[in-house]
Amino acid sequence: MSIVPRVIPVLLLSQHRFVKTQKFRSPIYIGDPINTIRIFNEKEVDEIIIIDIDASKQSKAPDFKFIDDLAAECFMPLTYGGGVKSIEHAKQLFNLGIEKISVQSEFRRRPEFVAELSDRFGKQSVIASIDVKANIWGQKKIYYPEKKKISSSQLEDVIQNYEQLGAGEILINSVDRDGTLMGPDLEVVRRCTSVSSIPITAIGGISSMQDIVDAWKAGANGIGAGSFFVFHGPHRAVLITYPKREDLEAHFI
């Protein structure tokens, strides 16, 4: 078994375009989704995560026709998140070839939905997504992006609850590191992995191969990144990159 973690491009979808945010604000256009996916195909990435950042905020269902177009071009395992609110939504996505679905707001509103999805489609297909942001006292708490509100819920309690309900993976996104290239929030990664027996994928702040190694050493099973794979140089010119397999392995073997 390879000791190399899953290293995952995370692409944000807005109005049928791929964009990149910084701390969940100021989305910048980075490219046509079909062309971007084709480039990542050529680079033989492990898997890819696509999140529609408008769907839940605007209470929209997934755009199944557009997702079908994306899935048809995608040769790697594809996770989709955004606007999934029902078993029927999930069924349509899996029928399009989506391997995993990531859900946040509906799990928060209706935690039993975790169990419904897991029982119907298998826990390996169900990802519970959690955004984490520091409050005014510097405490890392769960953040509700559609409400721009920080929760009083304990992060560890929510993770354990999702696991017990049947989630197969937890996706942790550090809002304060999003798009900053400041490195991952290792404190949050350690907190999450210390209470979870299911895989944790950490997103936010990755800027180098060493950051990927550090997040893995902190316990993350998967490491997701956006800016690291789409921007290049001090002026953040758009350039799609992904490390070669041998370069990844050299950092872990």
C-alpha cells in the first residue's frame, strides 16, 4: 500500500465558471471548467473535488446538466458538493458518475440525512463538509458560510456525530487559510484527526510540498488545495499545475 496521501485539486464552481476565493471572499476567475478538467486529466491527478459555492447560498439544486458535462470529461474520481438536499439529488449525481458527494448545510439542518445517504449509497460515498473559522477570541469554530455565522458547536462533537451517523469521510476547510498560501492550520487538522476514525481531508493554505507533508503528518488522509494548483508566481498568474507521482513519492518515502 502506498504511503503517499491523496493530493486533491479543489475547484470552486460559480455561474458555470471555476473561480478561486480568498478567505471565502473575492472570487477570481481561473478558467473554463471543461478545459481545466482536461488539463488535470493530463496531469493524472489522484482525484478532484468540485464545489458549487452558489448552490447552497442561493438555495439552488445541483445543475445536473452541467455536472453531467463535467463528469463526462473527468477521467479521475470526482467528488461534487453544493445544493445536495435529498436522496433524489444524490441518486442523480451518482448516476452521472460522481464517486462521492460532499454535503454541508443540509447535514447541519437535518443530521439524519447523513444516515439516509449512507444507508442508501454506502458510507464510502458520503462526505460531511465542515468549514472552520476563528472567532473574535481566536477560538476555531464551525462556520456557516451561507449565513456568515460562527457556531457555538464543538468541532470535535460534530465530527464524532457525523461519523456515528454514517459519514465515510470528513472534509475540513480552514476559512482563514483559504486562498492565502499561508500553510495549513495544523492545529485544526490535529484536533479533527484525534477524534476521528474515518478519513479526514484538509483544505486551506497549502503552498508547497512541505505543507502537504506537514498536513499528512498531522493526521490528514487527504490534502486538498486550490491556489497551489492554479496560481503561479508573486502576481498569481493562472497556471494549472500538479506534482508528478515520483515527486510526490520522493517526499514520503
